[in-house]
Amino acid sequence: MPRSKAIQDIVFENAEKDFQKLKGSRTAMKLMAILAYREQTSETVAKIFKISQRHFLKLVHDYKIYGIEGLTNHPRGHNASKLNQDQLQEIKLWILESRTGDKLRVHWTLSKLQQEIQIKFNIKISTVAIWNHLHSLGLVVKMPRPNHYKGDKEKQEEFKKN
């Protein structure tokens, strides 16, 4: 049954905007959808609430397992850094001076740096995370050019001379 022509579209648009401004409105919408599922099919409820049927069924599943917490939005994004700024600056000094925290000379590799961080700060961190930290500090991991396993060093040097 179509809606009455007496209500203009602007009323519905304003109602939708006001509902979105309400605190916890998304959670309330999700609960209303779950309650509507009692009398309607999941396909119908998903269509009414303008979400996919799969997403709606996931909401129902999350609500069964976690309750209201399963319906609230959780923060997304990357994990916080394990190293603070003071530790990063100390690591930068180690690299620039080519010395460990104990002032021993060393040629740094990512795995050596990983071990030193484990010893000094008692923080276990992956080599990829270390590489990202070095990049953010403006440092670059130098890597040798690749060599072919069948390559002849003497012939290559001879070729460079010409």
C-alpha cells in the first residue's frame, strides 16, 4: 500500500537526519531490526533497513553471542606502536652511530636490531614493524644489488671497465 501523498519527501529526509544525530541511534536501529525479525523474514527486514541480508544475519549472530556489545561500533585501525618516541630516538642514535645500547660497534640488520630491542626494552617487535619505524624516522634500510647465481664476478668487472 503506497503512502499518503499528504506527507512530503522532505519530512522523511529530515526524520532520517534527526534519527542519525541521536546518540546510539545505530545500535537502536540494529535492535529494532532484530525485533522485526520475529515477525518478518530476514530478507524483508534487510530490505526495510537498507542493509544486505548477510549483514543483517551477522548482526543477529553477534547479538546472540555478545549481547548489546555486539551491536555497538568498535574502534578500527592499526594497533598502537609498541615503541614510544624516546625509544625510537634512542634506536635512531644506535643506527646513526653504528653502535649498540652498550656502545659496541655493530653493522645493523633488521634482525640484529630486533634482538637489541628485545634485550634493551624487553619488547618483542617484528622486522616489518621495525622497518616501518625506521622509514618514519627518515632512515632507509640499504640492501645490496641482487646477483645472479651463475654470474661471473671477473667477467662483470671486466665489462664495467670497458
